Amino acid sequence: MGSRMFRSFRNAFRGIKTVLKTEKNFRIHVIVAILVIALAWYRDIGQVLWVILLLVIALIMALEIFNSAIERLVDMLAPKTHNFAKEVKDLLAAMVLVVSLFAIAIGFIIFLW
């Protein structure tokens, strides 16, 4: 059991390394997350706001990883010229964009209201 769990963590960290190395948008999300966390620490936001902020950051990062994984799968399974492949990629990008826009709104509420 222990070695299986160790392999799972190793695989997960390899995935994080891959997404950091290959996905510019994920690196941008990491930089923004660090800045937001620093601002939250400086502003000394309350415990509930910390939980909300960290959940939103985790959601955006997880969706960006999901987006990257599914885009690679689509590239592997369907030619780039196939209309559905392009639509799937556009829908995935829209998913990350929608959550990011709501995250910005949440940030404004937490820091400016």
C-alpha cells in the first residue's frame, strides 16, 4: 500500500512539473495566485475569506490542468482540422475563462469592498 501511494504522489508531482513546464497559462495562474496570497496576507483577511480565496485558486488551477489534459487527449484522438476537436478546445478554454472572471469578481469583493 505504501509504495502504491508513493507512486501516486510521484505521478501527481510529475504532472505538476509537466503543466508548469508546458503550459504558459498555468504559470500565469501561479504568479497571480502568489500575488493574491501575498495581498491577502498583507491585508490580513479573515479565516472565511482565506478559505474562499484558496478554494477559488485551487479551482482555477485544477481546471487549467483539466483543460490541458483534455486538449492533449483531443489532439491525440481527433485531427486538429476536425470541427468537433476545435469546439471541444474552445469549450474548455471558455470553462477556464468563466471561472477566472468570477474569481476576479470574488477578488474585487474580498479586497475592495
